[in-house]
Amino acid sequence: MDLMPPNTGHFEVGCTDFMTSQDFSCNNDGAKEVIKNSKHEIPGYFMKLFYPTAKGAASNYQLAKWIPKGIYANGYINFLHLPVFLFGRIGKWFMGDVKFRAYEDAPILRTPGTQYPVVIFSHGLGANRTCYSSFCADLASKGFFVAAVEHRDKSASATYYIDENREELEVPFRKLIKGEDEYTLRNKQVNQRAYETSMALKIVSKLNDEDSNIAGQNVIDTNFDYKTLQGALDLSKVTVAGHSFGGCTALKTLAQDKQFNCGVVLDAWMFPLDDSVYGSVEQPVLFLNSESFHWKENVKKIKKLIGNDENKKMLTIKGTGHHSQCDIPSIIPSWILRVFRMSAKMEHDQSIEIHRKLMTSYFKRYLGFSNNEDPADTDSDYEGLIIEGTNIELPDEEQEAWYHQS
């Protein structure tokens, strides 16, 4: 069952998983050079890769499942504070057969002289590596290579890792404990998430390296040949994107990792960031806000980070909600979305269309593509739907004071 909006690029899209079970790296002699995450509880790294593939993939490959394992359906149920024993089967019935528009393990398309720019995508709280497939697959259809990270900080709806005995061990979502200081938890998590985002780029860079043996460290069963990625990627054009907690993660990553050229942030949740981030994000950033998610304190923090930098821009899409920026409204019936206050006024397909266009035009503008369109210059179909800035009213003097804080 395919409910996702069609991709809008001219490439067919393939996807595959890559997981490491431990800290590692690869030297030319085959010995392990360590990429450490020893300060974190869960070993290794996990991501889903999206990339262009040759036309005709449908004849040999299957569309990828949005729920790759049952634990993910149960994870969403658990995140909504519903009992899995009552609602688990219902969740699997709604979500279990959903496919997204990428062919599992299809080979990457290699064309002489062509390399693909790289996007690292960070998911939001309670999401996972497939929850933004309508964006990741669409970017791949336009010639990007996308690595969607599944974070190990227990902020994913569910995830798992494979131990040295080849056993799959589930990592459930970590709920806030009553009386616990939320900032302490979220700040610790965003620091780990940013580290994992940078490590995802390092892994992708090694997959691109002809002298690396990192492909042999993958522990996921797959028919994809990772050696075909060698030399396929343009590592001079690298960007980061994320939604909500993932948007916060993207900002933290930009602040500490200057390999990333720019970023796109969907509904940034600014709460987990410490003050050091605000003066450290030098790269261009596009903030894409939904109309109903934000509040004064959050917008003030976004404005503080933007300051007077003309390469940082905030746009608000009218009629959209927080979940307009992920796949869920494509899958879950509208009446259920209304029950959980996840619905929006704008039709979801239109929301995805607008976000895709804005995101792609910003990447192209700041990654040096010849088509240097401004993301604010949208088609006439969007007239009146996009606010330059925010829909949240702030007193002029409050905005001015915030701009000039150090």
C-alpha cells in the first residue's frame, strides 16, 4: 500500500540500511581505526540511505516498508501513551503495509562525471529513520544522497541494535520521568544526536572512499553493494536537515561541525540548546515553521540565532501544523489525527509540496547549483500561503532587544 506523495524529481529512488554494531573505523591495511561513541549507552550507528537509481527498478526490487519491523508500530503507539496490548494490532493494521517511494536495495545510479551532494537528516522526538521518507526520497529523486539517522539517545519511537552474538536488541523510547528536569535530559540528548549526525557524515565519507573497508562493518542483512558508493558523492556539498528535536539537532551540528555548508530546520524546538550554540552557527539556515506549533519564547530564540544574518531566513506556511512536516498524515486517517490534535487546515499533499520546493531551492542556492532561486520566490499557486518571518506577534522593542543579545 503506497500512500506517500509522488516524488517530483526525474530519478527513480533506491534505499538501503546501514548499521554498525560497535565503535569502528577503517585503515588502508584493514585494521580497525576507532570511531568512538563510547560515551553513549547504545553502541554503533544506524541510518537509512536514499539515492538515485536507474529507471525500471520496479521490475526487480520492492518498494520499502515504512514500518520495517513490528517494534516501530508499537513504538508509535507507546509514544502516544496508549497501551500496546490494546492498540498494537490496530497500529500494525493501519501502518504495517505502507510503502514509501523508494526501492529497497536497488543499486545506486552511477553516471560518469556525476557526484551526488549529501544531506544528513535528523528525526524528531518519537520518530525514526523512515518517518520523513516523503522528503528524503524526493530529495534523492532530484539527485541528492540522503542519510536519515536513527538516533541512539532513546528519542526514537523505537530502534534496535545487533550485538556481537547477532541478536537484535530493542531500544524503547525514553519517557520523561515525573519530577525529572527536562532541560538536563534534552540537552544531553541533543549533544549525543549532534555527535551521531556528524558521525553519519563521517561514515558516508568513508563509504565514498575507495581506500576504506567500512562497508564490511555493516551488520544489517542486505543485498546492496556498498562498494558502488565509492566516488559517487560530492563531499564539498554537504548539508543537514531535521524536524523539531531533529531541527534542534541540525542547529547543534552546524554550530560544532563546519563540514556542513548549510541547513534546513523544520519547526525547530529550541528548548534543548545551550547558549553556546547561538553565536556559533555561521552557515546559512532556512527555518520552515508551521503555523500552529510555535510560541513566543521559541520564536525569540530562533530570531536570536538568525540575528541580522541575511543568509538565515525564517518562513511560516499558513494552515500547517507540526505533523504537516512528516509522513504521518499521509498514513493515519484524518479523524484519528483530529483526536490526537495532529491535524492541520492545509491538505497534507499541498503542505509536502510546498516544503519540498522550499527545502530544495534553499539547498541548491547555498550548495552552489546554477539554479540560484531564492526559497521565498515561490510559484503563484502558493501566493498568500507563506509568511516571510513568523505569525507569532512580538513587540517591536522585544524583538530589537533580542537581536542584540550576545
